[in-house]
Amino acid sequence: MAERANRLETNRPGPFYVDSECIDCDLCREIAPENFERDEEEGNSFVYKQPETDEEREQCEEARDSCPVEAIGNDGEEG
């Protein structure tokens, strides 16, 4: 489970975030390409845009649920 205390600083403010456990597997970027991006320097993913539509929110929830190391968190409403 993602830890808010380990939230990466590159995440945009909002409920979804990636924490320091990210292994840069690319799965979140495949599932929700409008919301996750790769930090080339650090070698991890981060939320570069919080979801704005129901479809984006569903994709972010799917990415969270699919993350192999549970590095994606949602401090907002559970999906």
C-alpha cells in the first residue's frame, strides 16, 4: 500500500500520487497515459495530471489496483 509520507515530490497536488516504492515498470503509464509520466532522471513514474473526467479517474484507479508494488495511492475517494 502506498505511503503518503513517501509521496514523490514530482506528483501534482491532488488525491492520486506515486510513492518511492515505484519500480518504473511502465504499467501505470500504459493504463492511464493522460495522468502518469516517467521521471527520466529518477527512474520512476509520477502523477503529472490529476484525473479530470470519470474515465481518467477510472483509469487511475485501475493503475492503482494493478501496480505490482502498490506504489500508487489515492488520498481521495476510493474507486
